[in-house]
Amino acid sequence: MAKKNKEEKAKEVKYTKQQLLKSKRYVNRQDALTALLNDDKTYSHQDVEKILNDFYKGGKK
């Protein structure tokens, strides 16, 4: 159960666009993130994955 709480907290952590662009996790998707993310907003990793998945699948129209 403690493991689940740590996972939930990790999902809640928010990062700025600049922090995400410097992250090794998104090194191959920096161009897409530059275009898709707002400078004045923070995102969790879950948010970023959803944005990228929507973008690559054709996303919302």
C-alpha cells in the first residue's frame, strides 16, 4: 500500500515546460513538447503523456 501512495504522489508532481524539455525522459520529443506545452502552465508526467498521445494519434479536433 505504501508503494501505491508513492506512485500517486509521483503523478501529482508538476513541472514547468522548461523542466520537462531538459528531462531525459522526453529527449526524443522535445520539438513536440515545445509546440504543445504552454510556458506559464505546469504539467505532471501523466498530463504530458496524454498530450503527446493525443497529438500523435490525431488528437482532439
